[in-house]
Amino acid sequence: MRLGVMFDRDLPPEQLIPFARALDETSVDDLWVVEDLGWTGGVSSAATALAVTSRLRVGIGITPAPLRNPMLLAMELANLARVHPGRLAAGIGHGVGDWMRQVGAAPSSPLALLEETITSVRALLRGETVTLHGRSIHLDGVCLVHPPAAPPPVLAGVKGPRSLALSGRVAQGTIIPEGVGPAQLPGILDQIGGSADHELVVFSFLSTEAEVPESARAMLAGQAGFLGVTPEEVAMASGSPEAAAEHVKELWAAGAATVAVRPLGPDPLRHVTALLSAL
């Protein structure tokens, strides 16, 4: 059971360096960075975090497949994996549909694009020469000159039934978005299938205050819309530190291999410290 912490997209990017260094001094296993349209790039954020830490695994959650040529993505991931062996986890997903349309990158078949991207990226990271003329991806005899000796795990950041099944077929793990609760995980695991070592990573909002900060309520409402639930149904690690810790434990018990908390508010390390003490 692993515990991760997300560097929230709304924090100024320059705060990632002291944030990562502080986490590296704790018992936290992972630091997760994000790539949302208009905020920050996931690969550059991961490179920054890896460069200023020595212990943490850094996860990218997620790079949208429509924005990434699989050859270029494999080159970037291989570089990080060679410089920081054993410390990278690479998440790839569909991307938010509205955002992909905003930049003219909406695919005709999101499922085909994601499957072909993950399959080709994994093969390239293994050092294989890849030729693929698929529905969305076209590669002709390409390979990495410097493949990593230990390829990083490639995970799919998805939520729908068909995408979960796809993840179980082609990825080494699945990233579940914030707001999903312990009761939902057994069903999600059934939809994923996959091998026994398929890693389920569950993101969860974190607040160790009596009430969720007012500044976060609009974001939680937006996440509820993304998940197709009411704001009251968005599960999160919240309340007292002990209550937040209990939620994390319930996610682990329900099948999460990694729980990555997303602290709410401008002082994220305070919530992380309180959670660690309670755990």
C-alpha cells in the first residue's frame, strides 16, 4: 500500500521545488504531477520534481494521448527513466474531451487512440522497433536509441467501463480520478480485470479541516459534473486528520494499491503532515 501526494495544478509552478523537497523528507511514497490544459506540462513537472528529490517515485497523472505523439512521449519518458531509474510512473489518458476540442485534437476514436498510444509507448520503452499502422497511430520502423534498462510502468488514467477494460488489457496500472469512494472500487477492479500486479492508483481530495475550504467548493462541484454525480457524492479524505486517515485506509482495503491525496487550499503540506500523523 503506497501513499502519494499530488502537487495541485493551482499552485504556482515554482512552488513545486520546495514542495517536492519537503515530501522527500517524509514517509510519503509518491509525488504526482498533473497536465491539465492551460496549467502546466506533466513531463516538465516530473523532470523538475525528479531532479530535486532522491527517494520519491514521481507519477505523471496524466498526459493526454491526443496531445502526444507516442514516439516523442516515449523519448521523453525514456530520458527520465534513464536519469532517474525506478522513480517514474507514466500515466496516459484520453484527456478531457472539451479541452481536446478546444485545441483541435479531438480524436475520431478516443479508445483506439489510447490503446494504440499505450501499446506503442510500452513497446518503445522495452527497446523494440515499432511499426504500427492503426486507426489513429502510424509508426514506421521507429525505435529508441537509448531505451531504459528498466522501463517505467505505464498506467491509463480512465473512468468509463470500456476504458477501464482497455486499461486492464494494455496498461500496467489504472489511475482513478478524485471523488471515487471505497464502495466503488471492487466494481472498478472487476471492470479492469488485468494481471495480479496491475496497480490501481486512486486520487482523493484531502482536507484535514472541519469544513472544506470555500475556495475549493467550485472545484468539487466541477469534479462532480465530471464524474456524473452530485457534489455530496464526491468522496474525499476530509474532516479531522483521523477521519481523513480512515478514508485512505478504506481505499487501501477496497483494493487501491496507491492512494494519492490532493490537498485542498494554499497550505498543502499542513494537511499532509496531519494525515501522516494520523496514519
